[in-house]
Amino acid sequence: MRLSEFAGDNPDRSSDLYANVVTALSLMQNQIKDKKLKAEIPTELVLRYIRNTGMAGFSYQDLVAANSQEPAMKSIVKNITPDTVTVNTDTAADVENPDEVAQAVDNPEQVVSNMAKDAMARRQD
């Protein structure tokens, strides 16, 4: 089965499938940070990790399609080729506003307050 067979009809279902892909890639990214893997990973190994999340028919084409559609995946993956997948190991480069992140570390109460305001703004009555 292809990812597009699931993703075409129900956008909520596709986000679940992409969550599995992002989870597998995040696991690999953590293993790279722990120096258990290199940043350039064979594509077959990446596909094996993703298939182990319950997506048995996941292919290289599905990986490329997921990377083009899922923003969270774009922040993890630098490059995809048929032979290798290069994982982004520089998490600071992904942050849009590094000054805000530094302020958040210094003031966690403000972060919680901002999160609460954001949740209330998105709340549907």
C-alpha cells in the first residue's frame, strides 16, 4: 500500500501517518545526537524504521512525498536521495527566532502564560 492511498481521502488520517514518519525520523535524529548513527543514513534503513511503526508498504516515493508535505519532517531531513537520507543535526538552525528561545529559557512563567493565551485564542466556543 502507498501513503497516497490513505492520505488522499482523509486529511486527518494523513497527519496520523505523517506522525509515524516524523516519530521514526526523530528517533533516528536522537540516535545521531547520541553518536549511534551518522547524519547520512542509508535510505533502506530509514524506510525500515518507518515500516516498523506499522506502515509496512512505505516506499521511497512515499518518503519524498511526506517530506514535501509535512513541515515537521522538513525540519528533520536535510536531503533525500535514493541511496541516503541526510538528517539535520543542527537544531539551533531550525529556530526562526533564537532570541525568543533564549528568553523562554530565562523566563518559563512567560512561556506558560503565552501558551495559555494561545490556547484560549484557538478555543472554539
